[in-house]
Amino acid sequence: MKESDKQSSKSIKVILPGVCPHCSKKILTSMVSFTPTISWILKESDATDAKNKVIDSVNKSDLPTEEKKQAMEWIEGEDIIIGPDDVEPVLKQIIK
């Protein structure tokens, strides 16, 4: 199967009625979106380990106390999930 055929088989086409903003005539707008793909899967323990690595690195950093405190409050938030691939980018953003 050609790559273009693979892409088209994974797409969702939607046709929506609308009104032309210039002439006010009725029009149909066709949009194509691609089905999402899974990039990786992790266990809860993987996320916990990654978050702990970030916490350890921030604690060991030379950040001023107030910045460290703010970073820790954010990292330790229940809604913050850090995957193993996110550790380095997150640390780069926190520790400049």
C-alpha cells in the first residue's frame, strides 16, 4: 500500500454547511482531519519515577529559594503528569 493511500485511509472527511463571509451565499466546507495515533504508553509508576527525577534535580539545583518553591508547587500538582521523555525538556524550562 502506498504511503498516500495509508494517509487517506486514516483520515476523516467532514463536509459542513456554511455561509460565505463575502457574498452571504450558502456554501459547503470540506475539512479533513487525521485520526490520532498513540505515540507512547506508560504505567503510572513510570510517570511517578519521571516526576521524582524532576523533583530531585530541582532540589539539587542552584535555583533561588523562591523560584525553587514555585517550581516544586507546580511539579507536585496532581494534574501535572511528566513522562520519561519529558524529564529533560521540563528541567530545561525550569532550570535556565
